[in-house]
Amino acid sequence: MGIILSYTLLSLPFVNNESSWTLPAFNFLFVSLTFPLNGALVKKVFLLITGDFVCLLWNYLISLLAHTFVYSFGDIFNTLYMIFTPLLNLFMIVSFWSVSLTVLARGRGKVGVGI
């Protein structure tokens, strides 16, 4: 099911080259790091699908911003875009994964109430 969903998402018309590299990396890291943890499978799959859409939206917005800067200020921003895109994608992956851990840990009960 994950392979079919990834193929469907990557075949959308607004998916750029960076998304085709970031989405499989995000899926691999999310599945290998989150699915072994405790929690409902439905919640994990929902978080994975939500992460895929966030990843596509993130890459689309970054590419639109980069094209705007290149059009307005020149080709030097195209080089900066190529350098900083992997770093920005890493920020998105780590941020979404940490939020997912918070969502999965929220169902365990009250933390810090023992006094």
C-alpha cells in the first residue's frame, strides 16, 4: 500500500525533482523509526500519509520561493537553492518526526503528576 501511495503522490503534476528524492527518504526514515514504537497502527499510517502531504507541500512552496527569487534577483539564488534545499528538507523531516513522536506518546497517560 505504501509503494502505491508513494507512486501516486510522485506522479502528481506539481511534484518536482526534490520531492522525488525527499519523499522516499522521509517514508523510509519514518517507517523504520516510528513503526517499531508502541501505538496504534492506524495512527502511525495516518501520520505517515500526513507527512507525505506535508513533504510535498513543503517542497512545492520552497521551489516556488526559489523561482521567485531567481526571477527577481538573478541566477545566484539558483545555486543557493541547490545548496540549501537538502538542509531545509532535513529540517522538515526531523520536525515532523518529532511532532509524530509527541502525538504517539500523548496516549500513554499523565506525565509528571506524582506529587
